[in-house]
Amino acid sequence: MAAAPPTTRRAADAVAYASLAAFFDGFAADEPRWRRRNRTYHRLLEQIYRFQIPEDARVLEIGSGSGDLLAALKPSAGVGVDVSRGMVELARSRHPELRFEVAAGEDLDLGETFDFIVLSDLMPFVHDLLALMERVAAHSHPRTRVVINSYSRVWRPLLRLAELLHLKPYKPTRNWVAPSDFDNLLELSGFERLTTAARILLPVQIPLLTIFVNGMLANLWPFNQFCLTYWLVARPRPEPVEADTVSIVCPCRNEAGNIAPLVSRVPELVAATELIFVEGGSTDATRAEIERQIQLHPERDIRLVDQPGRGKGDAVRAGFAAARYDVLMILDGDLSVRPEDLPKFKSALADGRGELINGSRLVYDVEPGAMRFLNMVGNRVFSRLFKAVTGQRVKDTLCGTKVLLKHDYEQIAATRSYFGEFDPFGDFDLLFGASRLGLKIVDLPVRYQPRVYGKTNISRWRHGLLLLRMTFFAFWKFRIALFLPRR
């Protein structure tokens, strides 16, 4: 059954909406005092949201209150909506550069869509949760991310006690919505959940201890069961995307014997398919063989790009910078992943199943000689660490075959300064960058083949230790650094 029109729903529930607006109209005068008193909690909220939402995005906040959170996100276009006229007037006076409107979220009709929609501490006051999420859907485009935080039920008695002791303001709470309740709400309103996390175990400022508790203990069981807030990121249910042009980037160093098989086996996925070899530092005839294959196959769009630096990550970045088309693919030059599998990656991306399609070599049995035992163990360890850091499950973080849209890669590259160029392999750069932006990562099973030419460029122990350091660096950035006070 279709939802009732907002005007009909508004008339039927006028008393509930009016009482909520009246409360926050009266609260507006005291809001600055309470915000100063609970400034640590509000600062932590702002820092977590800034981690997930890049600057210069189009952002809608429903239940925007004073507008301080929306302003902290530095949007290119920011719109705040609140049921209380008093709170909207306060927000307009504080942040005249932003737009604020008076409306209940359940009735919202702005006639535009946004990159991010924020629902911060809103759920306890919503009269009709499903109607709210339907209006969120109406203001979403296919790439929108909805970021939600709300209170955990575990804290219900503590928050009530804090109100009685005048440590926090009393507010007319109507709902205690659990994270599990959101799965149904998201399904009913056309969304799917991407990640769930528990955050903020200590909402008051105690030097050093606040950072340690929120950045470290809050991520560990059983402490994460007692966090004050939970966080969800959701996206609209996937729709097909245009994938009519494809750039296949093939990093290759000392792969001379694999170049001709690569050219013959890489399929023409669409009419506009380019194959980009990125070469640098080879001691065999790799470069000469690439040039020879380009001359032998004038009917194909094959290019050679000089690698400016060292490492596969540098090669991937150089190849992506030179790519001309909308879909970016990585195919390692060692032929350990079959080029014939690339159409599966393209289909998964074009169908909207994921926004970063990641090859997984750990589903099928690995052929003898393809992957050594310790490498297999290392891959499984890094998979578990990746989920602990990002909240997204990726079974094989180190498979070289990955596919994404150029638009999404450009967003990852634009926010790369947060991590820096810490990844010489390129896999974690894409995976961590995609996770931070809330892109959906999907594993696609591939069969892993043994090398038929040359030797691996990977050192198990040296590179394994490097990967471990990279993982702990990412843990710091994802879980701890965002709680550090701003300078």
C-alpha cells in the first residue's frame, strides 16, 4: 500500500507535530547553553561525520537544530530542515551561508536530491519512521549515502538519570529504535544498509582518556556493547549504471613472457575498450614486447604508459590517470587471474551490485603452486583485520583485480590526503578509500592460476610486515585519529 500523501498525514497527526515543534521552539533559547555544557559530545559527532562526509558535498540534514553540525561539514550546498521554527531561526542567525527550512521530515518536499542525507539524533523524536525514510528516498539520487546516528537502548537509564541531574537537557523522547529495526525500515523505503558501527563510549572530555576509550576500547568486545551511539550508512537499492566504455590497466614489471597472452586473451568488453600497460623498471624485454604487440595489433586500442615511480600502487595510479573511459579495471600482468573473467566484473558493476568489485581468490580451491600456504594465511588474517577496521567484509584484500567507476575513483583520489600515499600495492588505497566514502565493496570469486612466466614481485616477509603496518595505520585513521581534537 502506498504511503499517505504528506498533507493527509500531517492533518491526521497535527497534534503530535505541533507539540514537538512547541517544545523545541521553547528549547531554542537554552540550546546554546546546553551545547556548551555538552560540547564534547557534539564535537565527537562532528568529527565522526566529517570523517564520513567529504567537504564540498551536497548535504541535507533533517532535524538540523542549531545547524552547527551541518556547518561543520562544509558542504557546497547545505540544507537543514527542522520542525521547530525557533530552532530554524537560531540556525539561520548562526549560519547565514546555509539554507534552513521549517518542516517535519515526514512531510519534506524540496524538489531536489543530495549526495549525503544526515539524520543525527533524530530518531527518538520521529512520529512516523517509515514516512520519514520515504521522504529521504525522495531526496536521494542513486549515489546518495544516508548517514544515521542514534542512541543505544543500553544508555536509556543513564540518559534519564542525566536529565534528572540536569547534566543533559530533557527532551520528549518517543522512540528507542534499535539498529536491527532499521533493516526493515530501509527495506520498506528502498534502501540497503552498508555498515553499522558503535561509537562514543565516553562522551565527556578527560585528557587522553577520552581518546583512548573512544578510539580503542569502544572498538573491542565487550566494550563496544556499551557505546552511547550507533551509526548506520545506507544507500538506495542498486540500479544499473552506464558502463559503455572500459579502461583496463595492467601493471607489469618483468612480465615479457605474459604480454602476448594478455593481448590475445583480454576481451573487448565493449566497443570502446582500451588496454593500458604501465611499465617501469623491468630488467627483461617487457617494454619492447609491449611496443611490439601495439604494432602487431593496430585494430586494438593498446597504450604504453611510463611508470613514474616504483611499486604496483604507483603503476595503478599512473594508469588510472591516463585512462580515458568510465569503467576502470585492474588486471595484474602475471595472468594469475584469468582475463576471461573480466566480463563478470563489468556485469557486477553495471548491474549496480557493488561500487568496487573486488576479486576473491579464496572461494574456489587454489590450484597447486598458485599461492603458498603462508600467503594464504596472511590473506585470511588481513581480511579479518580489514573488517575490524572498516566494518565491511572483504574476503581477499590482496587480489589485484578490482573494478570501479572512474567517478568513484576520482572521489577516492580527492580524499587520499587523509591517508597519504601509504600503500605501495594499491589494494588498500582503493579499499580503505572506498570504505571511508561508504562505497559498497563486493567480492567476486575468481580462480587463481599459477604463474607460467617469471617470478613474483612480492616478498612474503618484507611485504607482509609492511601490510601489517599499513593495517595498523588504517586502524589509527579509521578508529582513533577522528577522535583527536581539531587544531
